[in-house]
Amino acid sequence: MRVVWHGSYVKYLEDAREYFGQEFGFGYEYIVNQGYVVPIVDLSIQYKEPITYGMEPEITIIYRPTVAAKIIFDYEIRDSKDKSLKATAHSVQVFLDSKNDLVLYSPSFYDEWKKSKGVYTEHF
């Protein structure tokens, strides 16, 4: 078919989240060292046009601040040459503590990180 398998898009999104974590000091290792894990509980991808073999996609990741104990991202996947939109996506991650229990309130280290980035809000 000469197009990238649709499941590969999930790996592109993972790469974007890893890059975001490294760039903004909120990577998975940091979160684990705080005693939490952040599994994805919601992931949606809207395919617009196929990525073809040889194309170099670029992924834009957009952090969506929330007061909830969640990490929310939106994404755009584009052709790096002509900037045509290939897909959009959305993901939600939740915090689980060391017992794998769902955390209902934002952990303090997450609130502090949001404050340091100027995206903290304390209103619902």
C-alpha cells in the first residue's frame, strides 16, 4: 500500500510525549521518581491523509492544562516538507500511586511543575 501502518502513529505520539518530558523537565523517569505512574486512559487519532513511505512527519504536541490529576495533550502530525496535515490526536493520562490506585487530586509535584511553567490554575 506504500503508506505507513496506522498503528505507527501511536509511536509518533509517544515520541512526542517523551520529547516534551525531556524538554520541559517532566519526563516519565521524573514522575516515577516522585512515586507515580501515568498510564494513558484515552487516546484518539483522526486520520486525515496517509503518511507515505519516505515522508518525514513532524509532530506538534500541545499541553492542555487542567486542574484535574491528568496530563492532557493534543497533537498535529504534518508532512515536514509541505506542512499538510496528516492526523490530529488527543491523549489523557491519569496519575496512579505506588499501589496503582487512581489519584483524584493533582499531586503536589505536578502543581509545582505547572506553577513553574505558568500554567497552574486552582479553579474548577
